[in-house]
Amino acid sequence: MKLLLLPFAWLYDLLTRLRNKLFTLGFKNTLSFQDVFTISVGNLNMGGSGKTPLTEYLIRLLVEKYRVATLSRGYGRSTKGMRFTTDADNATTIGDEPLQIFKKFGQQIDVVVSENRAIAIEELKKKEKPAQVIILDDAFQQRNIKPDLNILLTRFSDPFFNDLIFPAGWLRESRYGAKRADVIIVTKCPEVLSEATIGHYARRIRKFSGDKPIFFSQIKYSQPVAFGNQSSIGEKIILLTGIAKSAILLDHSKSSFKVMEHIRYADHHPYTLNEIQSIVNRARELNASILTTEKDMIRLLKFESHDLMKNNSWFYWPIEFIFYSFKEDFDSLILDTVKRKYSIRK
């Protein structure tokens, strides 16, 4: 099948290379912002690389020193235009990932969605207390904005250097797009990572990116958290996922519980009441708890007042972005780069 799709991949590659070249040569405008620090978090592969966990990590790192905002398109939302997230919003109005961030940090930061990021940045600068650091979600291909720091993520299980251009593979653009990155993070690494493996990945990445800082990270799962009527999860579970990549989560769930069934939906799936009823019925048949992801939980919250949610055993896995090593080096790189820009302005 990949061989049949290669001609379309070559065409897609040609078009994306031409677009990037036009930006590089200045035929397409690229905006930079002198009075705010912008961080882009993105990838070359499509979906599932851990952008939201890293964004949360960056917020925690920066929020004590700077006024922080996050800016994303708000994938899957029903609204249009620029929108500052409020308590009245849900996953339908702003998207699941922005809502997840707002639920955790909404009292400390601005969470904004907008199709036009440049306009949104200008609006954030006009606030009475303007943002000092803006984290741009999924913005690596947004060439009309030049971020102060470009962070590229790639999954350990399917790194960009082994992938092909869409539709033969899952790359959004050429692997040489990695040259635009200032920092590269290999995400979702296994718990045990040998020096030989780290060296191999670093060499393969730098073939396309040049000599850039490379870090390796993992996803850490905390204890499941209840959002139904039971505070204690049972031994048997139904795993419910609507995310791009669920293999790591499935393996981790199997190591902790007896997974009776894995119900899978597409990434950002908008759940319906009929689907929830079907899931609950199946859980009752199997005498199992329902365990899902934090992002899925956010989308299910619109039904939180319904008896199907209140009166059944629903849980989600909280996750945390952690570095395999050199965490302090990464933190210093981020903090020093932001500080340097503001020092120069003074």
C-alpha cells in the first residue's frame, strides 16, 4: 500500500518544501514579536507526541516568574474566531486540550483559542496585564510566526527519521524540517533506555536537524482518579480511549489491571450519550470499572450531571511529563533563553 501512495507523498513533499522555501526566502511574511516571548511546541509526525503534557510542564516551569498564556487553534471546537477560555466553556466550545489546560491553570494563565495566532498574540499584548510568555500549541508548521524558541517533539516508538511523508507515512513535511527546531525532545521513551540507544537516536536526529540540543522524556502515570460515584477502582477495567496513540497506555493498564476490553475511538472523538450508555452497559456486563485518559475525561465532562456518569464507576489516568535525564539542563535552557530576551529589551 505504501508503494501505491508514494507518488502522492512525493507531490505532498514537493508542495510543503515549496511553501517552506517561500517563507525562508522571504516571499511569504513571517512575523516576530519583540515585546513577548513565544514558544512553539510541535512535531513533524501527525498526533500523539505529547504536546499537551509538555505544555503543562512549561507552564509549571514559567508561571512563577512570568505572566503565561497558551494559544492553540482549538481543534474540534464548534466556535470560530478568537476566544478567551472561561468557566462557561467546555470541550465543544474550545476543544479538549485547551479545556484540560484551563481546568488546571485557568486561575494563573490565559488560555486562548484562535485560528489566527498572530491576531491573538496582538490581543494578548493589549491586556491590562499583558502576557510575557505565550506557548503556541502545535505550531511547528505555522511559518507565518517566527517563535523565539521552537521545540520539536518526536515519539520514541516511531521517530520522524524512520517515517515517510503523508499519505505514505505520517510526516507533515520533510524530515529536514527538523532544522528549524531549536530543541528536540524524544517523547514517550521506555523506562529503561541504554546509552547506546540514546546515541543512536541522537545521531539519526542530527542527520536532519544539525547540532541541536536533544532530550529524552517519558510519560509517568499517577494513580487513577475517580470522576463517577465510586472512589475505588476495581481489578477489572474497560479501557476507553479517543487519542491518536494508545499502545503505551494499553500496556501500562495491562500491567496494573485486568483489561477486559479496549474501546477505541478516533483522536478528539466527540462522545454521544448513546455511546456512553453502550459503554456503561458493557461495563456492567463485565463487572468492570471504566478507565480512560485525562483528555477523554475532559470531553466526557459535558455529561457529568447525567446519571450515566454520576452513578457509575468512571476513572481517568493522570499523566506527567518527566525527563529521562538532564532535566535541569532543559529547565535552564528555557529559563535562560526567556531571561536573555527580556534582559536585552531593558
